[in-house]
Amino acid sequence: MLQELLVVAGSVLTLFLLMSVGFIFGKKGFLSENTLSQLSKLLLTAVIPATMVNVFQV
């Protein structure tokens, strides 16, 4: 049980770090509004489902 919790926590931490990088880049002006929208769509449609499938393969 603890092993599964650690896997989920690691996945959540990874997603949080990815979102933090995008947020910081957006605030600093490195990414345009259009690019941020596309990255958000990619995160929601590809990365999160792939991470969930990976977690549940235990």
C-alpha cells in the first residue's frame, strides 16, 4: 500500500513541477499566450492520462 502511495505522490510531484515551469515561463514572458494554451491542452490530453495509466499498471 505504501509503495502505491509513493508512486502516486511521485507522479503528482512531477506534474506539479511541469506546471510550475510553465507558470514561471509564462510570467517571465518566455512563452506566449497561444503557446501556454497549447501546452495546457497537451498536458490535459496526453500527459495526465499517460501518467494515470502508468500508475495503475502496478
